[in-house]
Amino acid sequence: MATITMTVNGSEVSAEAEGRTLLSQYLREGLGMTGTHVGCDTSQCGACVVHVNGQAVKSCTMFAAEAAGAEVTTVEGMANADGSLGVIQQAFQDHHGLQCGFCTPGMVMSAAALLKDNPKPTEAEIRDYLEGNICRCTGYQNIVRAIMAASGQEVPGAIAAE
Amino acid sequence: MHNFDFVSPSTVEEAAAALQGDEAQALGGGQTLIPTMKQRLAAPTTLVSLTGIAGMSGVSSDGGALTIGGATTHATVADQAGAYPALAALAGGIGDPAVRNRGTIGGSLANNDPSACYPSAVLGSGATVVTNTREIAADDFFDGMFTTALDEGEIITAVRFPVPQAASYQKFLQPASRFALTGVFVAQYADGVRVAVTGASEGGVFRWSEAEAALSADFSAGALDGLSVSADGMIGDLHGTPEYRAHLIKVLTKRAVSAAA
Amino acid sequence: MPKDSGIGASSKRREDVRFLTGNGNYTDDININGQTYAHFIRSDVAHGTINSINTAAAEAMDGVIKVFTAADFAAAGGIPCGWQITDRDGNAMQEPKHPILAEGKVRHVGDPIAVVVAETLEAARDAAEAVEIDIDELPAVIDMKAALDDGATKVHDDLTSNLCFDWGFVEENREAVDAAFAEAAHVTSLDLVNNRLVANPMEPRVAIGDYNRSDDEYTLYTTSQNPHVIRLLMGAFVLSIPEHKLRVVAPDVGGGFGSKIYHYAEEAFCTFAAKVLNRPVKWTSTRAEAFVSDAHGRDHVTKIELALDADNKFTAIRTETYANMGAYLSTFAPAIPTWLHGTLMAGNYTTPLIYVNVKAVFTNTVPVDAYRGAGRPEATFQLERVIDKAARELGVDPAELRRQNFIKPDQFPYATPVAVEYDTGDYDATLDKVLELGDYNGFAARAAESAANGKLRGIGLANYIEACGIAPSNLVGQLGARAGLYESAKVRVNATGSISVFTGSHSHGQGHETTFAQVVADMIGLPEDQIDIVHGDTSKVPMGMGTYGSRSLAVGGSAMVRATEKIINKAKKIAAHLMEAAEDDIELKDGQFSVAGTDKSVAWGDVTLAAYVPHNYPLEDIEPGLEETAFYDPANFTYPSGSYLCEVEVDPDTGTVDVVAFTAADDFGNVINPMIVEGQVQGGLAQGIGQALRESAVYDDNGQLLSGSFMDYAMPRADDLPNLVVDHSSCTPCTHNPLGVKGCGEAGAIGSPPAVVNAVLDALNRAGHKVDHIDMPVSPARVWAAMNS
């Protein structure tokens, strides 16, 4: 066991970890931050996506030791300072971009990474970017709509919530 | 997975020394190795991370060649290999964005998955694999599925690609893994055309020499009309028969030529 | 003008806030002080005899608490099956024991043999490698027809064969059906496979057992769609724990799609081991485990024949289906290919004579049970494929052949020859709507455009009828169900007027916390945020049957309406007393009680306060308090229906199929929250399109699951799907439930596979390829092979 320190959502944190401790385990078990989910073992589903030094990564396919000293952002860090939903989170609620909510943390983090690089993505670019995030509930359509809305673009054909 | 010691050397020399230990293994981006370790199919006792080594990451262009550090991520290659657009496009199509932010060219080549994209670019470009001890020509590097010319503990420090006149990579997705069910890399150089095929053969990445000869004489899709690939030795699985993969090779080669020309 | 709250409003989902901020409470997010970790050692062979299990070395390892084997469960019962089928000869199905841990034999890859419980999960996994298990491998029984051959290896030595049952429906119609075929002007016949699927909710299953010595109470936290059913099955049949000593909690659950209905061995194990060890025991499935331990779905092999007269009217349908049960009978397995499949074989049509034969077969594969749609997709696929083939053979428009045979609006209620009575429907309306929205008549121009781009374009249509809210209990009991199929609701009005609704339905993505609140808010005239929906905990909620089969609103919602009606009736008595008026004159609107024809009124909160502070109160007539419970047992199924239209482009060089347009026109009766309904349909369509083109659980001859991870089981991704056009403007309300609702959760998965496959075959046949059928998944390799055969 070694103590690994990193910055998560702006706060410096430390927890014990073995060499084999994955970043997702470090967050969920070491820090008790259960917003990041694990949905597969083959780095396919993307429920575990977080940002490490500003880049989207699959936290189940990275050792905690590799993130030592890094700046990590998780879904828990995506709300506004006053606790209200951030722009992407709000768009997911407004456009029914989630059902069971399990893939949602990864979807939100992938969406944030996309919009950082590409502030006005097309629908095709959004679908392409979400290749590594599997959702079983929504058929993706409302996730795509939510990301369009979060980027300030018109959302065609959507039933937005009231 | 089994536990191990994690070491993060800052120089190639330190990494090479660390890899001399029993059951030590190099860790690139870990995008294949970590899932394999979760299945307990790999159980190194020491894992030597290569991503913190200065000078092993980045893309540089020099006199008609593009050199990519062994620990360079797919995302960086996609972003910075503009001098070799077909290579940048290939890197930008590996896995998904989060995988591309971690996976490295050195890791991919050392693993030599028969369905990985990079081996076709390296073989199709006649690139040179640079290690901490030597330089290995692409034609000598790949040695069948998951096997390469690398010695135990040898580290890929860089890959040097001669930039072709024209090139294209055409990938036909395996629908689940998003690896190449079949992928074809075509590159046209002054001294001839190279065609490398991934995903299709039980022997791993290979060159389609008949197509190379035909395209060297006439770099057009039509030049391939009379050719066909034998299904012998092709992979057959739930996603496609050997015959289907053999067929795809020709279709994708034609498409690559059309896209490159 | 859309409403902004209550019934019919697209209210934002309240549950989203916790899910979007990382504050959901999924089972794996729960950790109990002193918790231990269980790791299941599972068979890596499909069939074998266990000679010995040596746990000594593992138990000596650091951190290991105990290694359990079947010997530890000698006093426990097997995992029960909840539905008994009676075969054509009147005999009960063959029902093998399904032990918690393998007893003497392993019967599928993934069958649990032993469990290591340790202080950490990694310690448990490390120790699992030290458990020595000696197994003699036996031949695996994989192919269903071969499994029924004389002399075939038996999955269960104590059964007479691998045939679970041979079911005929309606057996009395058999000869008449045969006669109709003998007289038919045209017979179309089709052999097809309904591919085996894995539900794959994104949250893998989790179970945590906890035991309290001081009061001898057990708690199971589990990823379940129906915690009460788990409590009943596990308590009464497996572990002999009385229900009042067993609490089952299903907190936030990350999708189910059927696979989390069933009682699984891991739940019983963790509950049992928690008492043995006097410590909480947690098990979290990996995805790899999920593939070999979650019940699979579908897996039917069918021959269907359709008889038509000279006017192209359907005169009879005859089917023979082999249905895979897997190695053991999962909770509802026998009901799926029988009552949830045979009763739907009339579809939307007036076919007068139908005979369905189903042979259910044991194989050395993971148990098969309901997956989104459950029997109804299998029925719909056969019917809509054979009709399409008939239209091609007869040279008639597939839409018109269907329309010609529709049950017409004036024929409802309509009794089918397969024992159900459709209450309402208007199939022409959804067909008209889908043809209009999908621009059926403009197809030729789009096909020409595709052709110019070197692509083959095809269009495919399918109609579906669904039977939701399976009921009533006395009928399903006659059909073999070992449970009732009602639902419960308790409505608790607090003194200050806010309301807690305790529902036996369970939300695992459906948004009940929002929609159920909309209904109660609408009935009373309160803001939605005054109503809280509580579900998923047997210690809080009255006995309920949970969520599956698109039943929540139709059955659970109806129970809630009934309980709320009782509340309103009682509140009116109180209001009448407070206003010194006759009870019959009291009206409730917008949260205000008033006396008809006067300006007298009293607010909701005044009445609720009076109920709990009964100083001025009709104590002689009614009790204080305002809390009511209702159990609702429906009179009939509900029958949602719809028409789906799919357009594909086929790449003739590679066989790749792109779904370029998909239009769904559904009739769900009344709709509470259009936004949520649209999302349910979109999700169902994605799963149906996934089944049609990508997904397949494939075993090799040795019983190894070749598609045992997301590396080989092709889940639909965002870039695999088009924009889905979804319409639910057609509305024939259900006649027998108070909300007039029908259910929308499974429709998309039921209607879409045949629409997709029909479109692919249309594309190929238009291009001159004489291809009658391609089995799902219609992969590029299969399309290419069909074009080149």
C-alpha cells in the first residue's frame, strides 16, 4: 500500500492504494466518491469516464498511481458553485438525456470533453465522439439533443421538458 | 488482478533496468494491458510505466520522415501528425476519444494485436521501429499474432515513418470491439506502393504483394480488378468468415486507393 | 396547448438531479460497516461432473474468511421457478432443481461452484485461484434440436429427457388449422431464428446481505426490478426466512430490461452467508460474470406458415417453435415462449385459426428468460416476417396486405383465436400515420438517390400488438403463474398536506418518481413537488409485484389512482364537516374544496391538518388520519399497438446495413408524460435495431460463450443509430383501467426487428437478389453471403 495524492474537483485528496488499484476504485472506494461508475471490464462502456489533467480518460483503465499528482475532475465536480446543475447537466435534464442514470456520469464527462475541444459540434460529430460511451436506455437520441442544447445550438424535433 | 509494484522511471535507461527484473512488464497507455490483467491473463510482478519518460512523447517532422515517440498517445498523433494525414486519420480512429487519450503507439505495436490499426500503418509505410537498443525495419518487426521481434525488456522509443506521396487507411469496424474486422493501409512512395492488411489474417498484419505490384504499375482502383485474396489463413469468427474477410481486403484496398489518389 | 404540469405534461424528471450530480444511490454505492466481499468461482466448462473441491489452501490465505460450496447449502431449497406450464398431454413441465451452488454437476459456463468470502475483493479473487476443483467434462448439449434426439446427453440426469414441455395452443384448434391449410389458395412458410440476446443493463448486478443478530432480521440490498418478489421467492422457497424477518431493498437500479426480475443465486448466497459469518457480505458482478450469469433472452427457432385465401385474406397460422430454457428454469422462463408468445400470434389481424406449438428445451447454456418484450417480440417477428414474404410472393404491397387483414376499429372488443380479447385499437390510424410521417409514397425518389451513390435502399414495415400489464391474477393462476399480478399503492397524506406515495412498482430508469407524482398532483390539484414517490423497499411499501411487462402505470398507476380516490373521498367528508355542507356537494379543484353553488371553500392543507388534529372532526363517522392503501388487479391485459417503418441503405460491396430512417407510430392510449414516453420508445427501438443488426449471444459447440464481453457482443452505439421519429398521437384509451393507459416500455423492442429485416430484404430484392430471409443479426457478413449465394 502507498498513499496516493491527487487533486479531485479542486481539492487535494489522499488515499491508500495498491499498485493494482484502478483510478475508478481509488475514487469510489478510497474517496467514497461513487458518482463515477464501472459498467464493464474491457474499457468499452465509458461509465467511468473522468478527466485527468483536462483529458477524458476511462478511469477503470488507468491505475491510481498513474494519476498521482494530477488534476482529476469527476461528475461530482460538474455542478455550478452554488450547487445548481451545470450547463451540460441541466441540458441532460431538460432533454431527457438519461433514464436509469448509470451511464450518465461518463456521458456528462465525455460531453464536457467534446465541448471543450469543439464548442459547436454537429450531430454527427457528437455521435462519433460518444463511440466509447454505451447507453442501454435512451437510444442516444436525447443525449445527442442534450449536448446540442448545452452547446447553445438549436435542437431539432425535440420535446423539451417544461 | 494480481498485485504488482508500480514504477515510474524518468529515463529510458531506468526503464530498461527496471524491465530486467523477473516478470517485469512495460506499461504504455494500458488500454489493452489493463483489461488483460483484469482477466488475470497477464500477471506482471512489476509494471514499468513509460509515459513519464521525457523525450518519448511527441511528433517531429524531418526531411520527409515523421518521427513519433513511443509513448505518444493516439490523440496526439491524430492532432500533430498533419505531415502524414493518413497516419493522423488512422490514429484518430483508434478506439474512442478516452482510449486515444491514453493508448500509445509503442504499446500498440509491442502488443501487435492482429486487429489493431497501427501495425498496418507501420508495415504499409515501411517504417522503422526504434528501440532502446536498435532499429528494426517494419518488415522484420511483426512476427504473427501478438508476437514481435522485440526482445524481453526492449522498449520502443520511437517510430520513424517515411512520408508517402499518397496514402489512405480504410478500416471496416468489428461492430462490438470497434477494432478492425479488416483494415487496409495503402501508401504510395516514389519507389513503389505498399499495401498492409490488418484484422484479417491468422498470421497478423501482412503485405498484399500482388496488389502492391499492380498498384506500383498503375495506382488506380481498377488496377486491382483482376486480383483476389485467398481465404486460406484468414480469420473466421462470429463477425465474419474467412471468405468475407478476404473479400473485404480487396474492397478496402480499392477504397484506399481511390481515397489516396 | 401542452400542459405545464400534471397528466399530459412533459415534466422534468426529478430523479435526474441526483443522477447528474453523482448522488445516485445504486447498490454498489452502498457499503456497510464490517462488510466482506464474495467472489464466485464459476464453471469454465459447459457440462461436467464435479469430482472434488478442495478449499483448504484458499481458506488458509490472508484475509480469507470462508469458502462456501454446495455442502453449506444442504438445508436450503433450490431457486424456484414462478410459472408452471402444462404440456399437450396435460402433464406438468419437467422442473429440475436449480441449486444455489452446483451440486455434483455443472451445467453451463458460469454455473457457480464455490464462493470465497474475504476481507477484500482482491483477497477473495486471489484465494479463488487456490481453490482446487476437479471436474470431468461431459459432452455439452447446445443445439436445441439435437438435444431432443434419442440418446442425447441429458442436462439433468433425473429428468426423462431435455424436453421441458411440449405445449400446444390452442390444442383444440389443431385439426381445424390443418384443414384450413389444406384448403388455402396460398401458403407462405418461413424458417427463422430469434437470436439469443443479453439484456446488458449498464449497471451489473449487485447483492449485499446483512444480518442483525439482535432481532434475527435479514436485509438484502439488490439490483432488482421487484424486491417483494425476491423476498417471497427467496424467503419462502430458498432460505426459509419468514417475510417479516426479511427486508429486501432495491435502491437506484441502473436498468433492468427484464434481466433483474429474477431471483438469482447470488442474492440467496449473500443473505445466507451474512448470517453464517455474522457480517455483511457484498457481491458485485463484473461484466464478464454478467454475460454468463444474468438470464439471457429470446433464443427461439421457429417454422411459421401462413395460409391465405384467393382474396389474400389470412385464413390460418401454424407455428412450431423450439425455445431454449438454458440449463435451469429461471423465474418466469416457461411463461415467455408460451403465454407471452402464443397469445400474441394473432397480431393486428383477423386470422381466424391459429395453432402454436412450442417445445421448450434444456441445454448447457445460461438460463433464458424475459428480455424487453419477452415472447411478444418473438411472435411479432415471425408474423411480420411471414406477411412480408407472402406479399412478395403474391406481388402485393406489404402495407396493403396488412391493412386488408387488420382488425377494424368497429370490431373491438375483439376476441382472437388465441384466447385474448383486445379492448381497443385503431391499426389503420397508426399505419396511416407511419406511412405519412415516413413518406412511404416518396420512397422511389430516395431509392434513386441512394442508387446514384452506389447504395441499395429498402423500406420495411411492421405492425405490432403488445399485451401489457399481464392480468388478472385469477386467470394467470389458471395459466400456471405461481404469483398474483396485481399492484399495490399506499398514499400517505401528511398533516401539512404533502403526500408520500408508496408504490409496489419499481423504477429503474422509467421515471416513476416524476410520472406517478404527476398523476396524484393532477387528481388533487397540488404542485407536483408536494408529492413524493417511494419505492423499492419492502419495509416501506405494501406487497407489490414490481416492474416488468410495461405494467407500471397500467397496474401500479391504477392502484395509486384507487388509493388517491379513497383519500379524496375521505377528505371530502372532512371538508363537508368543516364547511357544514353535504358531502355530495363538495368539489375538489386546484387543491381547494368548495361547496357547489356557494363561495364557501377550504384549502387542502386545512382538511389534511384537521385529519391529524381532529378537534373539529366527524369522529363519529370516520377515523382521524389520511392514509389509504389500494391493491389493483386488472380485468384484462392492455393492448398497445403501432406501426413502424424502417429505411435502410445496403452497401453492395460489403453488405453493411445503415438504418437511414426509422419512424414509429404508436397507440399507447392516454399518455402521462410525453417526453418520457418518447424516451422509452427511443430506447426500445435502439434495442430492437440492435437485435436486428448487431447483437447476438453465440455459443460454440462446446458451450463456450463466444460473445462474452462488449468486445464481441455488439451493443448499439450512438453512431449506429439514426434520428428516430416517434409519434404517439394515435390514442384509443384502455377501457378497463382508470387512467386509460396501455404501457410503452417494450413497444420499440417488439416492433422494430421485423421492420429492419423487412427493409434489408426489400433492398436486396429490389436489386434483383432473390433472398427470402436472413437471420438476425443481419450482419454485413450475412448480407454479403446472401447476395453472393
